[in-house]
Amino acid sequence: MDIIFLLIPLALVLLVVAVAAFFWAVRSDQFEDLDREASRILFDEDTQPSAKEKSKSPEQPQ
Amino acid sequence: MSEQSCYHCGLPVTADDHYSVTILGQPRAMCCPGCQSVAQTIVAIGMESYYEHRQQCPPGSSPAADLVPDFLDGLNNWDDPGLQESFVHQLPEGAREITLLISGITCAACVWLLEKHLNDQAGIHRCHVNMSSNLAVVSWNPEAISLSGIIKAIAHVGYKAEPYTPVQQEQSIKRENKQALTRIGVAGLGAMQVMTYAVSLYMGAFEGIDPAHETFLRWVSALVTTPVFFYSGMPFLKGAVRSLRNRHLSMDVPVAIALTFAYFSSVWATLTNGPEVYFDSVCMFVFFLLVGRYLEMRARHRSQNTSIRLSHSQMQTARKLDDQNHPTLVPADKLVPGDRVLVKAGEVIPGDGKILQGDSSVNESMLTGEQLPISKHQGDLVTGGTLNVEQPITLEISTLPKESTLSTLKRLLQRAEADKPATFVLADRIASHFVAAVLVTSVCVYSYWWFHSPQDAFWIVLSVLVVTCPCALSLATPTAITAATARLSQMGFLATRSHTIEGLRQVTDVVFDKTGTLTLGEFQLQETVAATTEDLYALLALAAALESVSEHPIARAFHPYTKNPDVKNLRIIANQGVEGTLEQATPTGKVERLLRIGKPEFAAPAGVSPQQPDKPGQWVMLADQNQVLGWFRIEDQLRADADNLVSHLQQSGKRCHILSGDSSGHAEVVAKKLGIESVISNATPEHKLSFIRSLQESGAKVLMLGDGLNDAPVLAGADVSIAVAGASDLAQVAADGILLSQSLQPLHNILNLVEKTYRIIRQNLSWAILYNLIALPLAAAGFIPPWASALGMSASSLLVVLNALRLNK
């Protein structure tokens, strides 16, 4: 079981990375709108393309 | 309700409306042309599935009201480059960016609809709508679309947008939110790690572990727990220090004591190879408590944000006149004394000043609550924020915006608020008793073990503190309040203060302000009396024709009626009435009659003393140059469901009162209709406040409902206060809660929900106390190992949270 002397410090490094990533996400406003993100997935799948979108040239990628 | 409701906004559809739109394959009834046009747009742009996904209808009145031409006309002002400077950012390559405040967003489907619709407009580069804050950031190409075009596009799908500049308070809310999140992140990730080490240590305790491994695991746990304790746990430590300084035992005290003991004793055990470490308990404890507090904070922030938005006064513009009397648009807060401004009819007066030119009448309802305009002439002073009703006037600004009447009133209000009676918080009271009990018990337990087995004393006291961990107890109230706040906002009520819900629970007396609270402030024709033999309908047609040119609230009562098209030469006489001429063919040839409608002293023909019908109320006279033709009785409309609400309130044992500034006797009429006995009319704001104080002195807890600026000090003085929909900005700021719907009926449900909330809080508290009563003796006897105490703590907290969530159903 002496392997834990290597693996646990390794896990700690990953922990620091995870904390840093979380701080970065919070600072860059990714948690600003929790209400909307929860339900966003519901809407995109069944959007019927509007008449206007169909006729629109492909210059504006969505 | 048996009648149909509008498919778009949910308001009832009356039998004589025939608006309909085919949505999702079926014809759907609509209540008004506004809803119809919005629904048609939504269908036309291929977003019918909005109706499938939305969870709530948009607030009733808005779409229809926003499509009126006045609103759309006013938009063109936003294209003025001078005005845009203050709120539009220039992006590279000529693009522009703006933050818009959007009203009418109720659920994620709205956000989706708005973004899709805006991204489909030519010239819009990017659009992001934030649902929590109701703010949209839009960047666009000014050559392809104008700012007013964007706002119009938003109006077409039924929302109202206006340029927005964030206020200080929002920045601090945002900072607080981010800090709470990072604290939770550190505690959560730390807790996960430390739990795995703790599990290994428990396993080791049962099955044997190499002492080197055990020491190593303890050291690693200590390393991970240290930032959790000092960074994530800081709010509890600080809160405890603050509460001790104020000599008041708050929940933070035992939390901080338990945390500090557990942490430092574990560190000590790690250093000296002591029997037990509690690092996992420290991390879990911090994490759970932080999550509970975060949810509570989020609900509070949401209400605060909404009230900030509501009281965000629209950016005011003013038409400043230069030396050649040429108007240019400037932001109203840039005006300085001496500036001359032109205020057209229907516009808000941009600042305090003196009328240089023009006679008009001004609606000062935001100051006084009185809906009827007051006439103003050359040389009269007018107040910024009031509404110019009839004719264009030229003003000379007399004060800086900062020293204006409005700003002074805001300061007065803050002072009134400071005197508000403190609300007694149930949980706080129980908490401080509990904390005292735990501390006393710990001391007793410690002294007992000190005499019997000194080496165990410290560890046992620690397990007492951990097991009686006040986690469940301190979550009991916030979770229930949070769930209730969320539920209330779904019901159309924003609780903007932390004590609102507690205050509502204790209410014994409900005080209504008459104008605009029980009534709508919209006048309607109640009765027509003919003074001659002339047909009533003919009289009404004449009156409607005359009043058609005026936007005075009384005149508006006549607008729905059919006009007599022959009335010509209409002229408004400010705050008196309207006159016009009518050519009539008589046997002796054409005769021109001069018709007048309005106040009896104005309309009465020379030499005739008017004899008003013998019935209380507001009477308007119609006359020609020879005789009085007829009388019209105009009355303010009662809000829908006002009578229902009052009878419900009375049934549940609450006393109702009406306080009115009105002297016309109308308050008594309204009271009689609603069955309210206690009426005080003709009351000044000081009167109102002293009435409330006298109620409070007799032991009553007063809930005040009001809307006007004159009510603001009274709202601030009541134990708990609610501003109704359409209330003035200041009243909304002063109130503890804002009722968003036009109907008063939700108030009854709100009070019911508050009752239910307190039932749940009581259940939670009893559970938490029961748990502690069982766990405490066991821990004091030294029976509870650390893993069991952590498990007990988590399970009891979870139970409390789940119980609170029942409120959301």
C-alpha cells in the first residue's frame, strides 16, 4: 500500500487544478445565470427553422 | 373560473372579444389586439414551441400597453447620438454594444424566444439574455439597424426594453455571489478529498492500518482542511466574532466554536498522535452550511435585483432649449439651474423648476397619490418626476438634480426606515437559547469528565460539540424561508427584505390606502343624469366628442363611448374642462351652440347657478350657452377581487382599515362596498403615520398596502408593508414587498403560504431539537464515534432541507 505516498500527492495536484479551474469559471461569469442554463437544453433541439432563417443566406453562422 | 382565458397572457377573455390566433394547430382565444399581434409575430417567426415550453404567462397588461403608438414614437429618441453616448459602448469595427433591461421575462422560454428573435434580425451581431438579471447585452451594426429598431423588435414579441446602467448595489451583489461560490467550491472539493481519507482511516480503525499510513493520511487531511477552514469557514468565524461583540448569541457562535475546536484539536492530534481526527467533519460541516446559506442568499439576491430593476428610474431625457429656442435632447441628470427646457404634453417633467411659458395641468400622483391633475400656470413651480398632462410648457430649471425634491424625499425615506420597529425573528430566539444550552452542557460535561477521566475529557466535549452540531438547527429557518421566497415570487409577490416573511406572519391589522390600492386610479362613467328632455345617448355622444381631445383621467372615462362627429372647434381649458361648438339645424335655420363640459363653475352658462344632483361623488357638467344639459358621475374603479380579499382577511381574524388622503367621501363609499368599518379619510401623511403608530402601541402588527410617494413614510413606518403593482418608485423602495399583479387576490394566498412556511419551520426546529436531545446525552456519555456523529449530522440536515422543499409544491 506504499503506493499511496505517490498517488495521494498526485491527487492533491489534481485537486489544486480543479480548484483553479473552478475559480476561473466563477471569475469569467460562467455561473452568472444558473436559471437559464438549467433549461437551455430543452429548447434547442426542436427549433423549427423560421421562414426568415430559411431564406437567409449562410453568411451568418448560428 | 369558468370563462376562457387569453392563450398568450392568461387574462380572462370577455364574451365580446373576438381575437384569435392559430397556435400549435388550434385557434386560441386572445384578450386584446396587443396579445394577438404578439402571438402572431411569435407564430410568424416559427417559434410556436415557446408556448409548449413556457412555465408562466407573461404579466397581463404589458404587451398590449407597449404596442401603443406613444411608446413606439418615444423610441426614436434613443437614436439620438448625443443621448447614446451615455449608455452605448463603441466596439471595434464600428459595432456598438448596449445593456438593455427587459421587462416581462418570466421563464427560460422567454429568454429563448428573445434571443432567437433578435439573432434573426439583420444587423444584430450578438445577443445574450441573462434570465436571472433580466438584462440583455446586444451588439449591433448601426448601419444595418438602429437602436430603436432593436427595441421595437423586442416589443414585437411582447417585451419591453430600455437602456440600463447598473447601480452600485448590483455590483456588490455580484461580488458577494462570486465569493460565496468560490468558498463553496473550495469546501466541496476539499470535503470530497478529506472524506476519502476519512473512509480509509475508519477502515483502518476496524481492520488495522500501518501507523505510517495513518499518520500520512492525517497529515494530508490536515493539509486539505486548512484552506477549507480558513477560507471557506471565514464567514462563520467572522459572524461569531461580530455576534459576540454585539452580545447576542447567534447561530454562528456554536458553529464557529465547533469548527475551531474540531479543527485545532485534530491538528493537535495529528501533531501528537492523539486518538481521533475530525477533519472530515470540519469540511462537511462547512460545505453543508455554505450551500444552505448560498441558496438563501440567492433567493434574497433575486428579490433584491428585481426590486432594483423596478425602482430603476428610466433614463430621463429633457428637451433643452438653446438661445434660438431650438430643442436638443439631453439626459435629465445633466441639467443645471438656469437651463430652459420644453416639456410636451404627456411627458415627465425632467427637474424642479418654474414655468416660463404655457398653462397646463400636472399629474402629481407620484408625490401625492392623487390621480387628478393640478393646474399650473406661468410662474408656478413644478416638481421633477411629475407628469405634464395637457399643454406644452417651457420651464426654467431651478435646482441641481441632486438637490431636487425627489432626491430629498428619498433621503427622508431612508431616515424613516431607520426607525422601523425591529421584527422579532423566531429562529434567532430559539437559536440563542439553544446555543446557550449547548455551551453550558459542554462545560458541565467537560468538568464531569475532568474529575473522572481527565485524558478523555477534551475528546468527549469535542464529540458533544460536533454531534450537537447546530447544522440542522441553523438550516431549519433559512431553507424554509428560501423555498417560500421562491414560491412567493412565482405567485407574483417579491419579498425584498429578509424580515418580510416573518413580519407577514404576525400581522393582525391590514391598512389599505384607498387611491390606487383598492382602486385602480382609472375613472369610469357611473351615471348620466339629463337636465333637459334630451336623450341620454345624445348627451353622452356630445360629452364623448368634447372629451376626446383631452387626456385628463376624467376625460378618459368618456373615451370608450361613441362620439357625435359634428362637434367642432375643440379647445382644452387647462384643469377646467373642454369647450367646442355644434352646428344644429333648427326650423329657424342653422344655430351654433357653444358646448362646455367640465367643472360646474366652468361649464355653467353665465347667470345660472348649477344645481348638482343630490348624490355623493364626482360630477361633471355638460352645458351649452343657455342651459345645463346634463350631469355625469365619474368614479374610480375598484380593483378586481378587492372585496373577496377583504372578506377573506376578515374571516381569518385580521382587522381591515382604510386610510385615505381623499376628502370627497369616496373612501367611505369604497369602505361600505367592501364591508370595512374603520375608515379615516382626509388624512395627511403625518396623520396616517400617527394612526399606524397608535395601532402599534395597542399591540397590533400592521401590514400597510400603498402605492403613492405620500405613502412612502407610512410604508416605511408599518411593521411590514407592501407596494401594489403600479406604485411609485419610492413606494416600491420603501416597501418590504412588491405585489406584481393587478389583482389583490394573491395577498390572501401569500398570507396562507407564510402560515405554511412557519409550520414547516416549526417542524424543522422541533426535529433539529429532538435530534440534539437524543444525540447529546449519548455523546456526553462517550458513546458516539466520530463517523456516526458526522452521519447523524448529514442525515438530520438533509431531512430539514427536504421538508423545506415541500413548500415549492
